[in-house]
Amino acid sequence: LACMLEGLARAHPAFVRWNKQARSRAAANKLAWAMPPDIDQLTQVLELGRQYKDIPREPWAEMGYSVSAWNGLDPPNGVSLSIESGAYTRNRPFPNSAGLNFDPVSPDNADLMTITALKPALLSIVAAWEPDRGNVVCWSYWQRLFGDRHYPPFRSGWMTYLAPQYASRITPPPEAIAERVAGGGLLLLATEERFSMDNPEHLAVADAIQVALAPIQDMVW
């Protein structure tokens, strides 16, 4: 968690400060943790995020831990952070997740919604957690692609990361921008421009990446 937070802070000023998520603005203006991060403090934050911690019994380790925060900025520059570690579920192939949620793109957050900021943000998450997969994507793209159907475990988007054990089993489409990541992973970009649902070329490349992911869809179940 500390490594990820440090990497995010280097990626863009919007990731430098993280506040608590709370019901009131006054409480939500309090820091979730210090930056640069302190390991002992982050350990306490994770302990407090233990699922079902209020139930008077021994902790259920299999229920996992969760952490959430936000960057304290008003829309459209607000960003929320959520982490689930060891989350219990019967239907999800990956029990650990780390995600950033953004406001819709607008002229006022145009410098944040760029490959210059979001690519290093994604790679900082990859470097810290060594995940199976990662995406930078707008939800409307996944809704267009899958609708109300079951979402496959590996999904395309503006940017798609695959860990080495999966990257070696696919053939990137020629129209995608393919970059090798330190450690053997693969990063596939649909475009170096800001991804737009109104751009047919962006959609076509992202769709081609989704097709290329077919050989690994059954690997994690």
C-alpha cells in the first residue's frame, strides 16, 4: 500500500493527499493517513478496515479487509481510492483489488484524464501489488461491450495490463500499442489520446484487444 501511494503521488498532484471517507464534510476533510506513508499507520488503517470487525467474535480472516479514501478535491478533480484484500466471494475470480474512481472528463480535469497521468498511475499499482490484471476504462465501454451479461475476468479498455503468466498466452492485435512492463507483464493501449466513446477508432482497437484476451478467460476459474 505504501509503495502504491508513493507511486501515485509521483504520477499526478491529484494523488498526493488522501482523506477519510465519511458522512460529513468536516470528517471527510481529515487525513486518512500521512504522506509520505508510514508503515505502522497503514497497518492500523488495514486492521480497522477488517470486514465484520464489529461482530463480537474472533476475526474472520477469510472475510478480508477493505480501505477507502478520497483526495479531498471538489468535482471534477475528485478521486476516490478503494482497496479490498482477501475479500470473500464465491463468484469473483480475484479476491484482491485496488481501484481509483474519477469524475467524468471535463475541461477542468483535462490534465488528469490523460495518458501522461493515468498510465504511470496504473503502473504504480502494478509495481506495488503485482496484480493479475489491470485496466483504465470508462464503465460505459464495458456496458457497451457486455451489457447485462456476465463480465469475463479479463476485460479491455483504454489501457489493459496483463501479468506475465497471462501475457505470454495472447497475441496482441497489431492495431494496439503493446509495451512490455518490468517483470514480464504486458500493457496494451487502445490509443495514446484520451479515450473517447465517440471515437470509432478507439472503440475498434479496444474491441480487438478484448478478442485477443479470449485464450486466457478460463485460466482463473
